[in-house]
Amino acid sequence: MDRQAGLSVRFKLTLSYAGFLMLAGGLLLAAVWVFLLRYVPDRAMLKNPDDKPTNGVFPVRSVLLDVFAPRAAAVLAFLLVFGLVGGWILAGRMLAPLTRITGATRMATNGSLSHRVQLPGRKDEFRELADAFDAMLERLEAHVAEQQRFAANASHELRTPLAISKALLDVARTDPSHDAGEVIDRLHAVNTRAINLTEALLLLSRANQRSFTREPVDLSLLVEEATETLFALAEKHGVTIESSGDITRTTGSQALLLQLTTNLVHNAIVHNLPDRGTVWVTTGVRPQSVVLTVENTGEKLTPESASRLTEPFQRGTERIHADHAGVGLGLAIVKTITQAHDGTLTLTPRSDGGIRICVKLPATAPSFDTSPS
């Protein structure tokens, strides 16, 4: 926004300091003058050195005014100069932290997000502002870096099916004897994967923007729906699903929370033991929150590798060649949906192999039907 130039805050503070000092000095001089008028008589009888009265009358107040007025004016002039000089210095010292914060803001506007204010000194309003600004810059820098990585990974993931499709079409064009049915089947599979990736990216963007309507949701019902949907996939992989838990009421988007639950169960099925694997899905209620927990058997993971699984397009070696491996956004979508619902996501490797994923969401107080029966 273009604004017209105005007086600086330092100059305004200087005028304020000087004006207040002049006002205080004027009030003090006025109080002294009122005191003098109250206790000094208007006229006084002159006396000679022999202490004998004379006929002359001395105008005390008139003389006092002639003496007091120029001195009061000199004092006010001194206070004006002192207030302007002192106010300018004090205002500069007081606004120095704000100047430093402004400089950091301009650097951030120009794209330098690594700069920090790091204002020294004890805690006060300016330090709190500087610390809040530093925290904002830190989060913004991390978010920008994450978005850049995401854009690069998304471009790479989207380029892969396009490159495969181009190669298949080139083969079909240069080799007419090649089996057309095989080419069509492979193109269909590649195109399906590209569509799934695009839909996952759109879902991730929607969850990030929090552009959804909140409504009462029972996570236990979503678990039932997700396990029924993925039952055939679990049988194909030789995985047993065990679900249990209580009614867990929360508030949010039923579609997004169903996607979250489905992604967790799907992830637990696909990345499991080659045979006789198990998935445990439980729901529970805690004070002020509800919890959805999904555990599975599988290969042993380190805490470092587990923490990276929620980053977009992060795959282990088993994910690259596994069937139904998805597009690498399953847990990233789970993390984004959880954050959009003001929840927390925790990934903990199991000592016997596999992983335990816990989604904690704010609880909704149960509503009671008060209508007459």
C-alpha cells in the first residue's frame, strides 16, 4: 500500500516528551505563582533604617511579577530545549529495537528468511515482539523449504508416468508388430497411477487449506468402514485385521477423517510381513481427546526412519516395488489431515518390528437427548 510521507514516530515521541515536560513545568510555575499571590500582600508599607514608618507604600505584587515573569519564561525556554534534545535521545533509544525488527522484516520481504532479530536484553514488549517474529520466521522458513521439496518431488513423481507413457507410445509407433494389448494395459496402469497421484495432491491441498465443513464424527464407525473396504486387500496379502475400541466422538470432516483412517489401515496392510502379518486398529477416549491407534507387524524400523515416513514421497525400498504401494503420499496426507483437525500424529517403531501410529484429536462432549419420550 502506497502511503503519503508523515512525521516519524521518533519525532512524534520527541514532541510528546517536550510537550509533557513543558506542561509539567508550566503547572509547577503556575503553582508557585498562586502560592506567592496567596501569601504575599498586594502592597506593603516601607520602613526607614531606624524602623520608623514612613508615608511611602511599596507595590509588592507588581515588583514580584516583574521579577518572576522573565525568569519563568527562561525556565520554560530551557525546558523546551531540554525536552526536545532529551526526548530525541530517549525516543531513539526506545525505538532502537523496533528499528532492528523493521530491518529484519525488510530482509524477510526480500526473501531472506534465515535472518533472525535475536534481540538481547531482558523480557519486555519489544523482546516479546522480536521473539514472536523470530519464531514466525523459523516456521515460515521451514514451511517454504518443505514446499520447495514437495514441489520438486511432485514434479518428479508426475514426470515418471508421463515418461513411461511416452516410452510405451514410442515403442508402439516404431514396432508395429508389438502386442498392442500389452501396451494398452501398461498405459492404463500408468495412467491410473498418475490419476491417483493427482487426486492425492488435490486432497493434500484441500486438507492444508482447511476448506471443509466440520461435523460430529465417530472414529469407531470410520474404522469399521475402512476395515470392511480393505478386507479383500488384507486377505490377498495374508494379513489379519483386528479392530476394537470405544465410541470416539470428535468434530471434523467425515470424508477427510475416513481418508485418514483408510490410509493408515492400507499402509499397515501393504507394509507388513510377507505372510501371516497382523494389523491392530483401536479407538479410545482420553480426557479432552480421542485416539485412533494403528499397529502392524513388519520389518524393524529406527526412530529416525519412522519420523521421515510422514514426509511426502518418502518410501522405503520395499515400497518401491510392492504391489498397491500407493503414490508416496499416504502418511503425508494423514499428517496434514491430523493437523487440519488440530490433532497430533505420533509414529513409534515396535520392538518386534512394524510401527505404531497414534492419531490424537480433540474430543467432542457427548450430546444427550432431552426430548420427551
